[in-house]
Amino acid sequence: MKLIGARSSVIGDDKTGLRAGTTLRLWSPGPTPTIGDADIDDAKGERAELSTKLKRKIEALGINVDSCTPGLYDLLYCPMVFADTKKAYNGINLHSEIDSSQPLTEENLRLEMLGDELLTYFAERMISKETLERNNVMQVAGDRKIIAFTYRQNGVLVGCKYRTIEKKYWQERNTEKMLYGIDDIAEADEIIIVEGELDKLSVEEAGYYNCVSVPSGAPQTVSLKELPSPEKDVGFQYIWNCKDYLDKASRIILATDSDIPGQALAEELSRRLGRERCWVVHWPKKDEFSSFKDANDVLKNMGADALRDAIHKAELYQVQNLN
């Protein structure tokens, strides 16, 4: 087996002996501070020893460490964890580094049209091929079934978020944080904001095209601190980057998840967008004790009409006490 170059954390399992969250990183010589020659030699020796020990442990798992050049990749996938089957990958370039001087293109990211397996995956979630094509949903070329949600502005590729069927996510580095589907609200007076790309596609299946998704999920709780300046508002930079689009809207419908983080996201968004123009969707009841989680959950279990009705019944946003 070979290590796979990538930008995502590695998740261990019992078969590899690596605990969950383990990252396999090969050591590579880096810049050395100006110190004595003896200290430099000692540091190099320690680094070489650590590198050798790590390689031996990896090779003991049957993984070919010579398939990667140390230092070429930020993070490495362990194929014993991420492979769809027990077969080794034929190559190392699952998702290689993109030269920052090169344009962000489908070719550079090794993207291709969705295959039958992922089309089936989406169909089971009530997302049509037409909706997927309209939103330029693609997959990474190769044996792995990795969904690529392409982020575009004025039709130009500006970012990409990846998702495995097992719900592991990562994003293209060094790209501007944007709302997913930003072109769909370019001239919209009323917009819908959801918590994930799949929910944006689901809302479209219900007939609403004026919908965008946040790129990075929800916070666990509402911050008790004062709202930071736009420059320091790192977690919500996508709001400020899309401010020109959002400022045009007189009514913003927050259709986030029904769980506590989803409610926290709605509160944080309303703080930045202005509560006076925010409305909130309450998802239908699943049973006596719980509600459906999100837009796709409603679409799968109740259909497009029920999803459309839930959005239509959005209520004026009220401040929530979630702390």
C-alpha cells in the first residue's frame, strides 16, 4: 500500500493501531536556526532518528513510504483507513498541492463529472442529476468516491469543498471563504441560508433557487463576546466577503439545522446580518419529542412539498437563549 498525499486529517482505526485523529506526517529537513555546528548535527540526528522510527512503524503496516517525497504534502491519508476496499491505491496523488501561481481549475484539482455510484448516492437523498449539474457538483478523479462541491463566483471556480460518503470534509486551502451558491443570490431581494451544501441542493429541489450555504458548518454555542470587527471575525469571514450580495436582501430566511449548533449558527448569523430582516425556519416534527434535522432530512422523509411549506412558514427571528 502507499500513502496518499492530501490536505485532510488522518483518522485511525483498530486495524492500523492508530488512534482516531492520528495524522501521519513524514519528517523533512527544514530551516535550521543559526547555532553551533554540534547543535545542528544533534538536531539533524534526532530528526533523522524520528523519521526512521516513523517509517518503520508505517512499513510494518504494509504501507510503502517511498511512494511519497517527505515534505511534499501537508497531510497524508492512511489507505488502510480511507480505502473503499482492502486494495492499495495505484498512486499517491489523491489530492496534490496546487501551485499558488496556477489558476484554480477543474483540471488542476483533478475533478471529473459524477459517476453512477455518486449519482445514486444523491438520488437516494432526492437530489436530481439536473440539480447536481446546475450546481457543478463533481468528484475527484480516481478510485475514491469523493464529492467535490465547487465554489464559483460569476461562474469562475474560486474554491472547492470535499466530502466522502462517510461524511469526512476538507476544503481547498488558500482560497477566499465564500457562501456556496453565491451566484444564485446576485440579484435576490429575499435569500435563504442553510448549513450545508446538500441542504442548498435540497432547497433547490423544493423550487427555491435563491439559496446559499455557509461553507464551514455551525459553532457549538453562541459567543458571549462582543461582535468582532469584520477583519477579526475569522469564523464568519464568508459573511463579510459576501457583504455586497447580502446587503441587497431585505428578507433573509435562516434555515439552519434544528440541533443546538444549528440554532447557535442562526443566532450568530442574525447578529451580523441584522435581526430585523431575519426570519427562521422551524422544521416539521418527526415525532412527539423531536423534529427533522435539516432541509435534506425533510426532503427525504416528507418530500419537496413539505420542504417548500416549511420554508414558506418561516417566522420573524426572535433572540434565543442558547447558553
